[in-house]
Amino acid sequence: SDTLYRCTDSGWISELTFVNWFTHCVLARTNHIDRPLLLVMDNHSAHINIEVIELAMKHRVIILCLPPHTTHALQALDVVTFR
């Protein structure tokens, strides 16, 4: 009942889709966790926009962006556990 999904015309994430995910999946589902909260993500251009940054600051979420084109090497679960 609380599952969400979104589609884009291109099939790729958009800024609007990411804002929606950040609001409904990160903020709404972590409001019981003490702040500050760290969100580690890649540097995809759809993830970096002023609305997400302002929401993160307001809700004391620290965004740490990994360097571009390095997430394949820096995501421990993908690299080590799930190979």
C-alpha cells in the first residue's frame, strides 16, 4: 500500500523523479532516525539540484557525492559481496 513507482519518457531518472524519490523514500522513511543523516550517492546530474540540496539542509541530511565514474569501484556491496 505504501509502494511508489515513477516512469520517465526516456527511461532514465530525471531531476523531478529524484526529488520525488528523495522526498518520499529518504525523508519520509527516515524521519525516526536521529540527525544528521548521511546519504552517499553518485554524481549523476539528475541527483544534484537546488531543491534536493535545500530539502537536505532543512532535514539535516548530509549529501556525500562520490567522484564521477568511480561508483563501480567504491560500492562495497557491488564490488565485493554481489560481484
